[in-house]
Amino acid sequence: MANSKSRIWELDALRGVCILCVIVVHFLFDLSFFWGFQLTLPAWYVFLQEYGGAIFVLLSGCCATLGTRSMRRGCIVFAAGMLITGVTYGMYRLGMSGADVVVKFGVLHLLGVCMMLYPLFKKLPPVQAALFLYKENGRMVHQYQLNGYNIVLDTCSGSIHVVDEVAYDIIALYPDHTADEIVSAMMEKYGEREDVTEQDLRDCIADVEALKKAGKLYTPDTFADMAGTFKERSGDVVKALCLHVAHTCNLNCSYCFASQGKYHGDRALMSFEVGKQALDFLMDHSGSRTNLEVDFFGGEPLMNWDVGKQLVEYARSVEKERGKNFRFTLTTNGMLIDDDVIDFANREMSNVVLSLDGRKEIHDRLRVDYAGNGSYERIVPKFQKLVEARGNKNYYMRGTFTHANPDFTKDLFHMADLGFTELSMEPVVCAPDDPAALTAEDLEIVKDPYELLAKDMLRREKEGKPITFYHYMLDLTGGPCIYKRISGCGSGTEYMAVTPWGDLYPCHQFVGEEAYKLGDIWNGVTNTALREEFRSCNAYARPECNDCWAKLYCSGGCAANAFHATGSIRGVYEAGCELFRKRIECAIMMKVAEASANG
């Protein structure tokens, strides 16, 4: 405060309590994270973890406005924050912690910056200050040109506008220029056109202003406060399990993160007893949710197919009694598909995911058996037979493209020529020094195939021979609610993977990483701190995502991809982000083209 006599003791007392609470939270976290104590954390811990820091920041902000020498004090606080950054970075470099422990911009950094900026805002009239903040928060507009369309996406409202080139340029200038400046710039560029007059330009600017007032352009981001609330409201409900029924595989794919199904551990097959307990765990922890998802995964799940069938039969025998409905998915490399598998899968599996990387020379380069022989010739006829018998039920041909085939559209078109219409192709995620890893040059090449694919899909649609590409499936009118778009896939909270021994992991890509073990199917989630860490992963959890126009489409991205690329689930897999943005641009363009074709 200005002086010791004018201090408000109530604020000082509340700040003191908050500081003590923060110390307790950090102490309990350190016991779990650094020293491996298995703690069952009480509800008050979760509350303090989520809101304690925010309350402290709020109180400190109030106190900062009542004191003097804000700039000097802000520099001191920011310096303290940088000291913490240095210490945590040193711990990371010394191997004492992971990259996610490095405090790049924490509470002290935030307070320091705000205290240094306060004298500036203090001099501004309240209205001007509010407008400044609004402008900075309200510019989540993305413009791009693709396939002859000028597309404008207003991220926070979800509105998509298709405009001519003049309106496109006006929208780009609008946030930072006056109407007179915009008119002058447009007349200089388009003045020779008879259809562009000053009045036309001012009418267009008025239209942009009307869209802004209607909440369809330059919409402010009001969703940050919702981040994490969806997962909080869902409590500890589990809706889906990935059952690793076989930690073994009959192929030896060089890029496989599972390492021949072993996941850096022992080969194993899940027993019926473990699988049954996993299904019981899912039903017991699903709350009021009716529809439950179960994936049969591996390794290669068909190497333990009898147990898989038994588990389906058990689930069907109890689901009505328990008020549940199971939806099963099978993911297979196809080597062991036979008539029995086809009949059972087409009867009981809501979806089947079939692994095929495309052209024979591409597929057989990496997807080989232990003798080094390619698998293409053996699996394609089986896949064709299964899909033909499947009728209208869901399936996906899922491929992985690597450094060997950044022109992956050739592989997708090859799959289509084989008669497969439901397609997916994922970029490989592996260490940068892996021969299969995508290079910077590959990433530039890949963007063109994505555009080529979108245009070709539109052509096929016109010819009455449509194909579906998983990453272009986009519902602009009836898609996920805003809470789901913010919170993401639910790995580590709503969705978990189960090993053959009954251990629980956040998803299949974390299996074998002991630091990411959540618990087991008998005792439930015992590593509650880890679950809360995954619960906090959302579209607003990473500073790098703040200004990304695609954040409400990716929900912050895949935690597993971030982990494998950076060593932290709070990291950013930049190559994946770049490709995701390109896919969304293509998907939106296709929706625009479809709308144009329908009038």
C-alpha cells in the first residue's frame, strides 16, 4: 500500500492464506511427481489446484492498484519469475525433471508484466482501456484462398464467409484502419475497375461492421473461462476403454510406437478374467452414460481373438441389465482375417479399422513380417472381402505416411481404386532422427497433396463416386458443443487404455511409459495428480495456442503426439499443428464448394 498505516489487513490476510495454500499444493505435487508417492488427493486439493493461483493473482492485482512504484515492483516480481524459470530449466537440463516442469511464463511473470503495464492503463480512460483489450482479444479471424474461393473464418463464432476479392481485402484491413484509409487503399488497388466505386467500398465496410455487431466477425473470445469446466463437470466418469488384448504382433513395422506390440515391455495376451474386470470397471465408472466405447487393440488383437469374442459375448449378456450399450471397434493389420473374423466383426463391431499404407511398394517398405517379407499381397484380398461383406457398416482403411511417401495422395487414390471408400492417412510421429520421420522439406510437400485430395474428392462427388477422408469430416451445423471443442478427446480422464495385466494408461500411445500409469482396473485411478494434469489439457492450456485460429477445431491437439515430440503433454507438436491447419482449411473449402453447388 502507499504506506504501512494505510494497509488493508483483510487483503493481506487473504493473500497470506493463498500463499500457504499454494505452498501446500506444490508440496503435495512434488511428493507425487518427483518422489513417486501414491497419494489419494482430497477434493480441497483439486479446488486449490484449480482456483488457488487464480484467487492469489486476483488479490495481488487489487493490491497492486492500491500501491505505489508499480513499475519498480513489477520489475522485481518479474525478475523473481525469471529466477524460477532458470532453476526449473536447470533441473530439466540436469535430468531431474521433464520439459513440462520448466516454468516459461508463470504466476510471477504474469504479475510482474501486469504491474509494469498498470501505469500505462491507469492513464487511459476506462473506455479506451476496455476497447484496447477487446481489440486484442477479438481478432481471431482467419483468411485464406483455396480452389478459387476467398474464405473468411471467424473462429469464435464459427461463422464462415465466402466473399469477393475486394471484400476479402477490406476485411483484412478493417481491424487496424479507418474507413477513409480503407477506401483510399482499395481505390488505389481497384480504382480502374468500373464495378468498384467509393460508395461500393463504404457499403462493404458497413456490411463488415454489421457482421461484427451481429457477432459473426471479429467475435471476442469468451471461451477461456470455460476451459476445463467440461471435464470438471463430467467428474470421474469413464466412457471408453482401449483394450490391449495382445501385446504381441505378427508384423515388424519399423515405425510402430508399440515396438512389435511389446510397448517396451514383455509380450503378453490379456486373459478373459482381466478383460471382464476391465468391462466391469468401465460400467462401474460410467455414471449415467449409456453408450460405452471399447476398442480391441494391440499389438495385433486377432492373435487373441477367442478372448476378444468372449469379452463381446460377456458385454452383450450384461449390458441391458446394467442399462448400457457397448460399441466395439477392432483395429487389425489383417494378417489373421478369416471367415470367422469377418462374420463376427461385421455382426458385433460398430467400426473396423484396417491398416494399409497404400501402394504395394510403399506398404511393403515398412509393414513387413519378421522374415522381412511385405504383407500387402496377403492382406488386401482379405480387406476387400471383409469390406464387401460389411455393407453399410463403418470401417476405415487407415494408413501412415512417412518420409518415404509425402505424396500420400497417390496411396489414397490407390486404396480407392481397390474399392475402399472410407479412408484415413496419418502423418508418422516418431523421433526426428528416425529414418521414417517427416523432414521440414516433407512438410512443405505434404500441403499440396492435401489440397489435391480435397479437389479430387469434390470431382469424385460430382461423378457419383464419393470417397470419405477421415480428416475432412467436418460438421459446421451440428458438430460438437463448445465444451467438447475446448476439452478435446478425454484421454486420461474419460478415455483410458488397459494393458494385458490390467494397468490403466491415458491412451494406447502412453502404454509402457511408467511415469504415465494411472492405476489399474481393480483399484481404479490412484495417480490422481496425473489425471488432473490430463484434465487440464485443453485448447487454452498452451500459450502457443492462444493466437491460433484452429484451436477450437483441434482442442489443443493430441497430448500423446505432444509428448512424443517434446517430452511433455503440455508441449506443442508444431509439425502436427501445421498439417492440422492445412486439413481444416481443405475441409472448410469442401463445405463451401458443396454449399455453392447446392445453391
